[in-house]
Amino acid sequence: MDAAMWEPEAETRPREALERETVEGMRRTLGHALTNPAWRQRLGSVESGDIHSAADWARLRFLTKDELRDAYPFGLACADAGDVWRVHMSSGTTGNPVVNPFTRADVEQWAAVMARCYTAAGVGARDVVQITPSFGLFTGGFGFHYGAERIGAMVVPIGAGRTSLQLQLMRDLGTTVLAAISTYPLRILEVAREERFDLGSLKLRVAILGSEMWSDDLRRLIERELSLTTFDIIGMTETGGPGLGIDCAAREGIHVWEDHYFCEVVDPATGRPRADGEEGELVVSTLTREGLPLIRYRTHDLTRVVSRAPCACGRTHLRLDRLHGRTDDMVIFRGVNFYPRQVESLLLKQPGVGHEYQIVLDRAPGGSDRLALLVEARDGFAEMGLPRLRSDLRQFLNLSPEITLLKEGELPRAPGKAVRVVDRR
């Protein structure tokens, strides 16, 4: 399988060379972090020369999101104010936001890894890339923008919302690549139906989607309805935005750019390493970031190492499974553990069910927990499909929620990431 690459030499580096480069990056990152007294206080007496292998790195303490929030705004930053080009930050909906300062080198690094991601998705200079994540403090819009400029593609930087205009521009400008958060294609499909917009008039062939967990079933739905191929991109504010990795046409895992990021998978409860192939929590260290270096950052994302062998596409970097969920979005209801993505997969298998749903947890007057599932469905589903849905929820997830059927469009649409769980307990 021949595949285009943005930086072929780096993307096909032999594993032994990659591992040497990783250790060099660890030493460089640790030395850089220790220039900040706050990092030295966190890490104790360790020095960059103490790192000779990944095992040495694994003895360093984890970094948590709470620590990054507590360091607001620049407590763990390692760049002088005069060297910071711009800041991005998380939403801060559950406390202080995480502020990530970007130096000139950080912006260049971001553009480079995003160029690799675009190229892995088969996107090149002749494409027209429509960027629908927001531009601003959220990293998404700018990351997609820098990468598209780097590969020489035509950029349509429309940002979030205005879906009617999005569709018009896709048609009129000949957009071939959609960059979006994972559930935004669903909104595009809804508006197209409402406005009787001819999706056949579009030239879309690729969608690069991320920022939210999305199931294989949702992936198939988007590809079928929009007649394109999707690619799953990962990254977060803390690591410097999208670009940490992406899957390729082989769909044998998400390629992580190991010359820029070191990934571990650990037991969420004990922090001990998980063997390749075993699911656990993703831990990320940055190897080339300046403004906010990360040393063993616990992401809460659940995944597993698929392979360290070369991919069919020719790339040699580590491959992770698609993110399965988050340790902090697991729902526990009367002793049963499940993830929203599992409910989504069951719903999308039911004919007549829409793609929007919401899980609502609250407490009944007597003190017991109550679980409701709000589902948009077409006429006739109550008689034919509802019994099967109840059966599947019991059989596969051991759940018997109170199911409320709504008409399509009744559930509120969030302006950004979809709100799948409302916990009022």
C-alpha cells in the first residue's frame, strides 16, 4: 500500500532510531522543564542526565489536569513572556482553564504535525479544506488552519456554526475536505434535510473529525450519508491541540508522531503500565513543545496500543486504538458501569432512530437513582423498534432506562460538543 507522507524520512524511521530519538526528547524536555522552579519542586532531585530509557521516565510522577488548573495561568509554563506568540486554553467549565502558551517554535511544530495528519488522510495542495471548529481560545480551528496552509491547500476558515452558509460554501467553493468536531456532520445532515439541500451537489471526499468520542457506528453513518471517507484525529489543548495522531487509510490504528510525543497506557486505578493490547488510560509526554512541556500527563482517555510494527501504509510510528471513552465520563448507575458511546452504538443499529440522544440521571423522591434515555425517533418506532431497543439495552449493557421518544429536532443542539449525559444526582 503506497501512501504519501509529509516527512517520509521521519515517518518511516526504524524503531530503534525512534526509541533513541524518544530518549533524547525526554532529556531535552526534562531539562527545559527544570528551568522553572515549580517543575523542579514537583519532580524533586531528578536531572535530565538520569534518563536513559523509557523505564527511567516511568519513574517520574504523573501530571494531572488539576495540577495544570492550579498552575493557572503560567505556573508551569517554560517560556518568557516575550517569547510567547499566543495562548490557547481549555473551557474551564469545572475550574480554572488550562492555559497553554505557544512560542514561535510551538506554532511551527503544530503546523508540521498537522501537515503530517492531512497527508495521512490523503489531503494535498489541490484540496479545498473547510474548517468548521471555532477560531479563538479553542485550539481546533487554528490547528486545522496551520496544517492546511503548510500543505498548500485552499482554506475556507469559516469557523463554527452557520450551517446553512457552511453548506452553501461547500457547494459553491468546491470544498473537498471537511474539518470538524466529530458530531458536526450530524448537524450538517439535519440542516440539509430541513432545507432540502442537495448533498449530491457537494464534492466532499474526506472528513477529518475529532475532539469528541465517536463510535464506529457513527463513523459508518457519516460516511454513508455524506459519501466520503472519515479520519479520526486526536489531540487536546494540553498537548498543543489536534495533531497528536491520526488514522490512515489502512485503519489499523491511530499513528502517534513519536518524535514529538511519548505515549504510555497505564492502569487507571494503579498507574502501572498496561501491556500492549490491553486497554488503559493514555498518558502523554511532549518531546518538542516549549511553552508548556508535559511530563507524563494523565489524559483520562481510554485506549490501547495496537502495534509498534510498521503499518501497511509504511509508517513506523506507534499505533493506538481509537479512543474508547474517558475514565471521567464513565456512567455508574446502580452498580452498572457503561459509557455513552456504548449506548450510541446500540441506538444507531435501530432502524427509525435518529442520531441525537441524551442520557439523564437524577434521584427519585425516595432516594434511588433514576436513569432516563431521551431518543429522537421517527413515527412508528414505538410499535416496532422500541421493544428491540429495550431488549438490546438489557442484553448488552444490563440497563433498563425509562425511554422517552421525541420527534426529530426536539433535543437541544449544543453549539459545540454534543451534551450526551446530564447528571442531576
